[in-house]
Amino acid sequence: MAWKYVMFENRMQGGTKILFPVIFPDKMVHKHVAQLLKRAMPGYYADGVVPVSAGTIEHLEIDGLGGESTTLDLKSKPGDRGVIENYSYAHGVL
């Protein structure tokens, strides 16, 4: 196992529901990720964020990785794809 995920259901104003998947390394704990990340999701302040499923992912293949985060002021790096795709084998060890 290399990755875990939690699927959140976000209930928005007006009754709209969206599913919101969060994928993270297997060294993290489902419960802790769910507790911390639900506060950052749309619908949280209306008590509209609920984890509805969780599990594991053996391997990810990345297509279209790129871009940047304006809130962190960081850009993606050319080697990011390799780290993510090889995580199931190397678990992030450089």
C-alpha cells in the first residue's frame, strides 16, 4: 500500500452535495486527516462536511502535473511526478 484516501461529502447551501476526494501518503492516519482537513473544505461552517468512505490506493499514474500554489507561493517541480509515481515503491525516500 502506498496511498490512502478519504472521500468527503460536502453539503452546500441550497442543498447541492459534492464528493471531495483527498489522497495522501500511507504514513498518515485516516482519522487525523479527516479531522484536520474537513475544516478547510467548502461547507464546513454549516456542518456540511462528512467523510463517507475511505481506503487505500496501490499506485498512482500522473498525467498533467504542473501549475503552482499562489497561497504557498510555490510552483510544481519537474521531479514531482517521479516522486508521486514512485511513492508506492520508494515511499518518498530520496
